[in-house]
Amino acid sequence: MALGIDLGSARAPCDLAARSAVRLLPAAVVVAAAAPQVPSAVSLVVNVRPAGPRALLAELASLGDVQALYDEARRRQEAGLLPGGVEVVPAARTVLFDGLDDVAAFAAQLRAWAPRPSARRAGSRAEIPVVYDGEDLAFVADCWGVRTDEVGDAHTSLLHEVAFIGFSPGFAYLTGLPDAWRVPRLERPRPAVPAGAVGLADEFTGIYPRRSPGGWRLIGRCEVAMWDPARVPPSLLSPGDVVRFVAVRR
């Protein structure tokens, strides 16, 4: 059985407020403790604003609220209560609705939505092999209070979920790290990060789909194509998908 790592001895380099200890527990228990609470059946929308003639941007208070509203929108599309041609795009604290016929009418309807506790659903499942040899492996190990060769064990013990796609096409922001495992971004982004690099930033894990600048803490690399224009859909991962990383040695 895979085990979580005891982070009670995590040290100063992360310098984050949330340093609650994670005891040595089966990985499934650690994952359950890190899962977002299911929202109650009340409106989650903090503010709405037009984003062009046929689009609306809903602002929310937390990533958990974003996920709940996104799932409610998908449920309504499947039930025929929201036109299938409306594109729903989640981000860290917003959800964009694009392709609306009447933006003002939809804004009024949206404020009345009350996502149900059953709305949170998982999408497809994927396993992604990773070589844990990133440039920031030692920094992350120091933050977590573990050896460098234990970072991969800790990271692969968790289930991760795609919250949204952002930054560049195919760049999935995956949640699943407990609060005590968060690490800060680089103070100065690297001018170039290779495609396939696996990094951590705050509460997220991400995989760079192509060579680009980036400020995430790099812990490894993979050879999976995250974005392929010839593939349908071109992005390997979509919001709601569940990912488990698998350590491989090279």
C-alpha cells in the first residue's frame, strides 16, 4: 500500500501560512483529507459581467465553487436546459459562458442556479508516467521535509483532478496537493521550460504542453503529448478528469 509522507518537519523555504502536519497515512486517506468540501445548494456566483456581445463571465470565491458551477453547467447541458452550443470555460476563480443568445437573460438565470451536492463528477481517468528528476526537486524536497528520492513517492501517492485548462493550449491545472504540500513559484520565471516538464505552483500540478517560459517548480518530465492539433479533442486532459502520476526510472 502506498503511504503518504509525514510533512510535520517541513521547513522555511516554502514560507506558507498553511503548514498543517500530514501524518503517515495510506494515500487514499491523504487524498480524502485534501478533497474540497461539497458546496451547499445555494448560489455561488459573486459577480457577473459581460465579456463581449455573446459571452458572460461569472466570478466566484473559490476554486471549489468554480468546479461546482462548471459541473452544474455540464449537467444542465446534458439535460437540455442549457444549449449545447454554449461553451463553458472554467478558470481559477471564474467561469466563462460563450455563445449566449441573450446575455442579460442568462445572467439573471445564472444567479438563481444552486449547484446540487451531487453535481461534482469525475471525468476520464489517466495515468501519466513521470521521471522525477526536475531542476527544483531538491527545493521541493526541502519544503516537504523529505529526501529528494521521496518526492516522487509522495506525488504519485495522490489522485489529481483537472480543475481547468489555462496559460497555453493543453496546460491542465491539476488539484490534489494537501495545503502543507504547496510550494511557491519561482521569483523570476525561466525564459524556457521544455515540453513535458512537470511542475508545481501553489496548489497545482501542471505539465508544460510545449516549450515556453514558466515559473513553476520543476519536479520531473514526461513524454506524453498534452496537446496535439491532430487529435480529437486536441487536449489530452479536460476539466474533471482524474490523473494519477506513475514514477518511472530512466
